[in-house]
Amino acid sequence: MEHTVYNWQLKRKMAYKYPETRPKKQVAWVFDTNKCIACQTCTIACKNAWTAGKGQEFMFWNNVETKPWGFYPLGWDLRLLEKLNGQSWSGERYTGKTIFENAPYGEEITGFQPEEDDYQYPNIGEDEISEPVHQGEYIKIPHQPWMFYLARICNHCTHPACLAACTRKSIYKRDDGIVLLDQKRCRGYRECVRACPYKKSFFRAYTGKSEKCIACYPGVEQGLQPQCVINCVGKIRLFGFISQWDKPREDNPIDYLVHIKKIALPLYPQFGLEPNVYYIPPVNVPDEFNRQLFGPGAKQAVAQYKQAAEDIKLIGLLMLLGSTDKIMHSFKVQGTINTGVGYGYDAEGKEVISVPLKESIIIRKPYDEQRDVHRVSIS
């Protein structure tokens, strides 16, 4: 049986297997692609925490791939884009078909089952640029040959394809929006693997069960951000709760970036799942490529990011990314660009972090008489 649900990312209603049940608070992430250095610390933190067991060697609930040539598993997005046969927008409204609406006869979802070999190359395309650098060329701004790092996790979607596809009803969505898989009910049919367009559901042959990201929910229940957020070296990540699309709060960090400023955008919204991981698009990438990945708002998001230094509230919030292991439910920024401070608060309104917009510069003497040493770095 097919139902009609509203997808605010597509600005229209769409077909989905189940009735619309939108949580009052939904877990969500924001990733700033411009700050990612592909150190893979997030990947290792996740793997050490959750997928270090036998038969999980190929499982990367978190991975960082280099676009445009990186994929894990191979061709996870391009193969699906080909099946959807074109992606069209009319302004902010999506006029093409989602993976639910494009399903072939006898199927509920457009998808594919990766081959075992597709999971053998997690670093394929790493650091590869879009085209060769020819003799005599040098880097210009914007970059000619370009690349960027795309960090990926389960999107804990509002309309999950894995949930819709599971014939055992072993996948469910909690009140906080986290999508989990009950392995007691799972029989390893791999319908979730086939259906998920982001390929973030994995089959573990050793146990005959499927597994997926659990959003580090034991920590989330204690007010802590997930491991991939806490351990991010580049401080590109923010975790919190996004409000319902028509009731955003300006003091909510996720709402401010997604709904108010619209600087953070979903990955492949045209698939129709209403994913809850949002990306600040890369500034050095052609508009057409950003549009394909993040939708029609990508160009404006890039323009806003480039002007962030002139917006004290926005730059203050961006400075708060990666500054604490606690979940920030609200924030504020006070002062000026030169003297301002960003503050983050927990669910009870207690301050959990404060970050200056500009660090003080201290110049030390080149020669320290007390220690009888000469300093190489004096600032």
C-alpha cells in the first residue's frame, strides 16, 4: 500500500510506503566540506567503536571519499542516478521522480545490490582531481582541476528506504529519529542494502544479519555527540536535533544552518528520503556538480559561506563546530567580530562551551633569559 507524504526538501508531496510520522525532534548532523582534510580519524573512531569484529572488516559506517572519483562502495551514487534517468528541478521544487516513484514494475524502490568486489576499494579515487594538470599550469582561484572530500554516514532519513524495503520489519525509527535495525528479527534478506541509495546498510555474512550506523545512541542518550563528531580533527561536524521544517528555532544550531541561513544542504535530496545529514557545499567546485549533489540551493549556500566573516552570528556558530563533546541544543553569539564570543547550551540551558571568535595573539621574546633558549616560533 502506498501513502503520500510531504518532503520539504523537494517542496512537494511524494509517494512512500508508510504514512507520514515525523518526530518532534529529529537527530541531524552538519558537515562543513570546506574544512575536511580526509584524515579519516572519524572513520577509525567509528570502526574502533562499532565495527571491529570478525566479518566486519569491510564495514565503514563512516567513510570519507574524494569526489568526483571516490565511491564506497563502487559507483554507489552514479549507478542510481543512471537508473533514475535524469534529475530535474523547477526552482526549489523537484519535478523528477524519487527512488520510490521510479520503482520498476513489481518493485517498491529503485535500487541495486552491490557486488562483493564493490566493497574492496574504500580508498579508490583518493586525492584524485577532476582532470589532469598539464605542463605549465598552476593553481588559480577558483581551482581549475578540483576535488573535495565528502564525509558520509547513515543519514537517519525521515523517510528511510531501508525501513520501507525490509520485509521483516526489523528496521524502525525511534522517537528521536535514529534509525535502528533489530537483529533478532533480521533474516539477512539484504533488501535494506539494495534499497538504501547511500549504501549505508551492510550485510555481515559471518552472522547472516544486516548492520548499520546506530548514531552512537548510548552516548546521545547521555547528552554526548557521536564518536565521528567528537573525534573530528578538522572540526567540520555538528550534531544536534533539527526541528520540524515549518517550526524552526533561530537559537537551535542545526535549525539556524539548515532552515534559517540555508547554508547546510542534504546530500542527493532528489532521492526522496529527506536525509538528516546536511553539508555546507565546497566553494571550489563547479556549480553544476554542487547542484547535482546538494540541490538548487547549493550556489546560494556557497555565496553565503564566502561572506560568513561579515555575519557575526554565522561565523560564531561555525566556530562552535567541534568545540565540545556535549550536544548543543541552543546557542548565541555576543560582541563584535573582533571581540565576540560564541556560547553553546545543553537541553537545560546550561552553558557547555564558549569560544572566542578571534584568538588573542601573544608575541614572546626571541630569547628566553630564564630558560636560556632561543625560540624559533615567537607567536
